[in-house]
Amino acid sequence: MESYLLSLGAGVLIGVVYSVVNVRSPAPPLIALVGLAGMLVGVQAIAPVRHWLGF
């Protein structure tokens, strides 16, 4: 859980820096959120897949 909070904090910090410097984010918000959701699902799926494959 701590790593999720650290990641959230880093994302918020980068968002604030982008806002202060007046830089557009590299991806539209919806695409960025879908990408982040995909990474989260992928990370959570590793343990069950490893167990299923017998590793």
C-alpha cells in the first residue's frame, strides 16, 4: 500500500510542476489513466499467473 501512496504522491507532484511551468502533459488525461490502470492490473496479475504456471 505504501508504494501506491508513493506513486500517487509522485504523480501529483509532477502534475503540480507541469501546471506551474505551464507545460502540457505528454498524454491526454484519459489515455494516461487507462495506461496507469493497465499497469496496475498487470502488476496485480503477476502473482496469480506465476502460481498458475507453477513458478
